[in-house]
Amino acid sequence: MRICSFLPSATETLYALGLGDAVVGVTYECDFPPGVASKPVVVHTKLSPTPSPAEIDRLVREYVTRGESLYRVDAELLARLQPDLIVTQDLCHVCAASPDDLGSALTSLSPAPRVISLSPQTIADVWRDVLLLGEATNRLTQAEELVRELQRRIAAVRRAVAGAPKPRVVCLEWLDPPFAAGHWVPEMVECAGGIDALGEAGKASFRVEWGQVARSQAEIIVLMPCGYDLGQTLNEFERMRLPDGWQNIPAVAAGRVFAVDASSYCSRPGPRTVTGIEILASLLHPSRLDFPLPVASVAPASQARGSTARAKS
């Protein structure tokens, strides 16, 4: 089987199912596992590198208003790769290529490949998509085993934090302007033993005002800009102008503002979502967790403005 993945989380899942050799084309954002770097890139962004989240937000809104896609599919390369299966998504036309981006590229493919479109809203949907990919690739047994292992790890987190006080948490999916994280992130917070003070499980992320963040009385703030790694998040936070009243938020006063590698562990609905839950639990309940977490997965953002932030290992 020859597979083209238009979605980084799907690429990760396919590799987790032992299908790395079958993946023949990926997107410019696919960066895990390391072996994916050698794969041909079929999907590119139309956005040029920009200096700030505010500029990215402006450009995205302009593209959406004009009804234009943010992505470009290399139709000639796709035709040469001759995939049997294309995996795309229909959850967010800003975050990744969608079925609409295939457009005329599909007309040049003969025979026409099967197209699977994923649209996870919740953690249960993530497991469903793993099983769907397993079924489509004759790896259903492996998919079932993977889901059981991921569920086992979540259960272990729940046991570790059971009975502990549940802090109020604000997860910010974008910083300028601020967006409260939605979809599966509020569930991640709940699994980790907290209460999401702004986001709603299964619902899209949404723009908020800094006043709402202040009024949330958050005891922990987690910065997780969609698609940003830890270094990018810390850099953006260090440059941003903090809103009035920032220091009065309980999380800020207590030094419990953290940046995470969102691109790896929060933004992508795949196997590493569970690692994201383990990371969140370690922030919410550090005395109860003893999981080996990835180096440079999280850092105290409250120190970033003094250039003293250190990665937590």
C-alpha cells in the first residue's frame, strides 16, 4: 500500500502502526518520527514566515475571508507517487490541508485513491480515528493494541491524581490575539486532574479577551500556541506586551505559568496526545507524578521574560 498523509497526526499514527515504509508523501509540517524527514513533501503552506502571531492571525483571516486555501498541493508530485490511500482532515481548514485542497489534483490520479478524512473533536474521536486508519490499512489488530496502551496510560494518570484538589487551568491556543483551547484539550486537562476554566470539551477553540483570562481566576496558565514548539512559544511570550492586571492573576502571582511543546503534545490529535496529558498532570500535580517526560517538553514561561527558562526533563 502507498499512503499520502496530509495531516501530521495521521502521519504519526501510521508510523505507530508500523506503516512508515508505506507512507510515500507527507506535508511540510510532518516532523515526527524523525524518519519522516526523508519523505517527499506533497503539501506546502502559502503563508510566508511572519514575525509575530498577530501577523499570522491577520493573514489567516484574510485568506479565510477570501475563501482561499492556506495550502498548496503539489499535483504533479502526487500523481507520480500514485497513492492508494490519502489521509486528510475536515476539522480545521487553518491547521492542515482539507479535502477541498485536493481539488483538481485528484482528477489526475488513475486509479483514484481512497480518501479518508478525519475530524476528531474529542479524545474518543482520536481513538476512533486510530482504529479507522488501522482498518483501512489492514492493521486493525495493531490499532486496537495501540489504543489499549494509550488508554492504559491515561488510566494510570487518573489513578495518580485521584483525590487531589483540582486547580483551575487556562490553556491558551494562541497568544496574539489570545484563544482558549478547545476540542480535546479541556479533556486533557480533566484527565490530568484539573478544571479547564475557559475551554469546552468537543467545541472549537475561540478568541477571548485578556480580561476573561484574568476573571477566570486561573491557578495555572498553560501556553500552547497551535503548531508552535517550546522554543517558539517562549520567544513569543518574551516579546509580547503583557496585559494590564496580568500580575494579579493567581497563576502569575504563584509563578505557575508554563509553556509547552504544543506542536508535539497538544495540537495534534494522535498518540502523543497521551504524553501531553502526562505533561499537564506533572504541572498540575508535580508531587503525584513520576512519569519519564520528554526533555524540553515544558518550561516555566514566567521566567522566560528574564531569559532564565529551563526545560523540564
